Amino acid sequence: MEQKRFWYVRGLRDGLPVGMGYLAVSFTLGIAAKNAGIGAAQAGLMSLLNLTSAGEFAALAIIQAQGSYMELVFSQLVINLRYCLMSCALSQKLSEKTPFFHRLFMAFGVTDEIFGIAVSTPKHLNPFYQYGAMSVAIPGWTIGTVLGVISGSILPAPVMRAMSLALYGMFLAIIIPPAKKSRILAGIVLVSMLLSLLVSMLPIVSSLSGGMKTIILTVGIAGVAAVLFPVKEEKETEAE
């Protein structure tokens, strides 16, 4: 019980900046939901059950354009497929004795930012660490969405666009500390940024969806990095 409390509190602490960032960023999502004709209660429920900024923005655009259900489903599959890769990576940090229901609930809370802090935990990932992070991240994302719908007609558009920069600030906060400790990781981050820019400009691939670009870059860069710079596994003995 003490160990569970320790990891839960640690997850709360590490997840607090994520939750605060989500609260600010999801304001913009609330504005988009309002423009699509969705009320505060509906938008809040959407964010509570779908922790994906890109997926929700795409869904709102399709809803506003009166797109088909198949278009909505396919776009969500493509955009959110990256979470499968993140879940596979996190599964390698779980103990073999981790029950299925823990794996199921942890998978629900996999986002880019929660993945970033969870994968950085030493040794095995305790499920209660992720539960702690989810306890502040999910309410932050949901409440921010609701407040965005309510205040969408009050705050000026330039202010709302500026608040969306908080998302990029969270990404930088995740990648900069580990990149400072490893030249290889810093190089991979720089290469990823350069390739992302090229993919957005090249004629053939620039027309692909954002989710598909993310998948191609993630698989390609991670695969090449794994071959060129393999991580040596250390045998760890755990006290029972």
C-alpha cells in the first residue's frame, strides 16, 4: 500500500505541469467545439472520453463540415495510431506480473505528454504512477474544454491562439532534459525536427494527414535509431 501511495503521489507531482498545460491548450479546443455547434456538456464529455488533441480537432472539423461517419472513424484511426506505438513501448516497462485490468486502464491514459513522463521513469513502470498523472491530466483537459466553450465568445481570438502555444512548451519540457544528458538523443531530436519540416514541404508526402506523417516518421526514425544506437539491457535484480 505504501508503495502504491508513493508512486501515485509521484505521478500527481509529475503530471501537474501536464494538467496545467492541458487546461490552457484545451481552451482552443473548446472554441473549435463551440464553432462546430457543440455545447459545453457535450464538449466536456468528448474530452473526458477522448484524450487526443489532434484527434478531437480533426473530429470537430469533420463534424462542422458534416462529413460521414466513415470519414470520422478513418481519420481517428490514422491520427491516433501513434498511441499504439507508445503503448507498445510502455508495455516493455511493465512487470510481467502486471494484471490485464491495470494495462487496460493505463492504455486509456496514454497521451504524448503522459507517455513522455511515464517512459522516463527508472526501472519498471508502476501503474499507480500513471494513474496519478491521469488524475490531474484528464480533469485539466476536460475542464479546459468546457471553459473554452463557455468563454469562447468573451476572449479575443489573438489571446486564444497564443494559449495554444502551451502545447509546444510541454513538448519542449519533455524532450530537453533527457536530450541534455545524451548527445545521441539530442541528435535524434534534431534529425526528427528536420525530417518533420521536410515532410511538410515535399510534394508527395505533404498531402498526407498529420497522423500518417507522425506514424511514418516515428517508425522510420525509431527503427533507424534502434539499429544504429541499440540500448544495452542491464540485468536488474529486484528485491521481493
